[in-house]
Amino acid sequence: MIRILAYIVLGILTSFFLFPISFTFIPQSLNTKILMGGLGIFALIFNSVRKEKISMTTGILGSIAYSFLFSLICYISTDINNTSDYAYATYIISLAAWLLGAYGLCSAYRVFHQEVNFRIVTFYLAAVCACQCIVAIMIDNMPSVQLFIDSFVVQNKDFFDRINRLYGIGAALDPAGVRFSAVLIFISAVLNHDKVVRANRTYILFLLISFFIIAIVGNIISRTTILGLACAVVYFIISSGIFRQIISQEAIKLATLFVIFFTLAIIISTYLYQTNEAFHKYLRFAFEGFFNWIERGEWRTDSTDKLNREMWVWPNDLKTWLIGSGLFNNFVYSTDIGYCRFILYCGLIGFSVFAAFFVYLPSYFARANPQYTFMFLLLMALSFMIWVKVATDIFQFYALFFCLDKFTQDRTPHQFQKYENRVLRPRYV
């Protein structure tokens, strides 16, 4: 029971970090991103006093340098254009909040798991995203659940109802889809590379179940999830070993389980599509492009049509191309496209620095963890793909990576079992 309660608490903290929310009973400015940052400050002070030093990797220093330069360019853009839109002029503060929040979350993991690695983080991220998907379905179909959650969580319920979109607890629209996409890639990476996971059928089943819940329901919440699904499937195919002369037994077992779950997902989805009106609408929205391709012979969706028809808005003078207009939050240009909004805000100069930042991060971690190089290449690709649809980023995941004790763990399955048996032996972070 204590172990279950500990996992629930850590899951809630993970959700607070991954999907920040504001509560109805405290000022909205104190969202969970800020609260997790406060936890990080406390953990940092505690650890610094205990160890009598503060350590920082070169990767963090490089990230601070990039974010400071980007923030400075954005501030100069607002100053030159005489605006007060500091949306990304304060990006370095946002970066610091993510780093502190990640440090606080990993410190909480460390209390119960003794150390923190990529596998542990992926388990929690997968569980939280799968639970968010389940909660979103419950909110949409059970008014009592919706009333209960909306009573203590500040959410734009009227807007979601107006556009007829599902939402979880802070998980909605494209930001949720971006997070779901990254987590799908992480699940694929762990299944393909982590020896402890590949040797444990329970771990494999948990990750595969989470994967297909996020892949299906995540697309119902936000069709941006399809990007991560496509990347994860490519990851599975390339890492499966089918292109090698000798295929390992573990690879065959994983591929078999994946195919079984994939088949079950299709059968269950088809059955619900035929028998449940709500699920029928869910699937037609989530996989609109697929249905249009089957029924009309063309892959298209209403949202992509709108993007292509109305939202590719570019600067009309050299000054804006170079340094931007200093306008971001007020949607004066009526576009959601990340490339357009960043360039219109801080010009090619600012956008180039921001883009370079998300080349630097995966490159840094790929050099440090060559086993996961392909995963970081996919994360780099994801960063640039999501800007076709929305102006956001995935730095919060890199912030978590900076706070790991080590990215991978070399324990054998037998050693890991001993390790798991003492996960609830508290120790100071």
C-alpha cells in the first residue's frame, strides 16, 4: 500500500511538471510549474548545503547561453518596435523554471528510487500520459467527473466545449500533443535499448499498453500526437533488427508483442467505431486524414487545410524579416504556425538562435549517450516538425535529462530486482 501511494504521489508530481495547471483555490499565477520550481529550489539548497558545493554540467551552461542570447534578441526586437510583448524576451526565466522543476521532480524520484535514470523517468511519463488520456475520456462522458475536476482546476472549459475538443487535467490541444509525441518516442527508445525492460515481460506490457492508449486517445485530444506516433513506429522498425542478418530472440519477442497489441488495438477500435457513437466521432476526428485517404483518395484534414490556406503569414519588409515586429501574444497576424510567429516576433536572427538551440541540445545528449543517438535525432526532428503547427518547444524534457544521475543503468535483471526491492527505503536527495 505504501509503495502504491508513493507511486501515485510521484505520478501527480510528474503531471504537475508535464502538464502545468492552476488551482481555483490559490492565485492562478502560482501554477504547478512555479510550485515545482519552488520544490527544485528547496532541493537545490538542501543538496548544496549537504554536499558543500554546486555542480553544473557544460550542457546546462550552453543552454543558459543560448536562452540568454535568444531572450536578449527578443527584448531588442520589442525595444526597436516599441512594443511590450515580452512573451519570449523572458525565455531564460522559463528555462530556469523548467530546470528547477525538473530538479525538484528528479529529487522526489531519488527519495524513493535511490537514483534516477531514463527508464524510471519514462515509466512515470508514460503512466501520466496514459492516465491523462483516460481522464479526458471520462471528463467527456461523465459529467460528475467533469464537475469535480473543474471545481479545483482552472481550465478553459467553455472554449474546449465550443470547439468540441477533449481535455484532461491541463492536457489539451497542441501542447498536449507535443508532449504525447515525445513520450511515445521515449517508450520506443526504452523498449528497444533498455536491457532490464527487454528482460521483464511486465515492463514490456506496461509500456506497450501505455503506448497504444497514448497513440489512440492522444490523437483524439490532439492530432499533433500523430507526429510522435510516426517517429516511434519508425524507431521500432529501424531498431527491430529486421535489416540485420541475425535477429536476436529479444527483438523477435518484442516485435511479436508489438504486432499482437497493434492487432488488438485495431480490432477493439474497429468494434467501438461500429458500436459506439461517441467513439465513432472520436476516431473520425483523430484519424481524419486516414479516413479521407480511404474514402476520397486524398490525405487531408480541416486543420491542415486551414493552415495551408490562411496561416502562412510572412513579414512584408526587410526590418521584420531580420529583427521581427516584437509582436507575439496578441495574434495580430492571425497565425498559429510556429515558424511564422517566431520570425514575425524576433526575425530570422532570433529564430536562427532558437533553432540552433534545439540542434545543440540533442547533439549534446547524443554525444553523451551514443546508444540513444537515433532517439535524439527524432527529438530534433520533432522540434522542427511541431513548428509547422504550433509555437512551442520541448525543452522541459531536456531539463529532465540534465537532472538524471545517469542516462542508462547497467544493472542486470537479477541486480535490478534487488534494487527494486529497496525502492521505498527513503534517503536524502
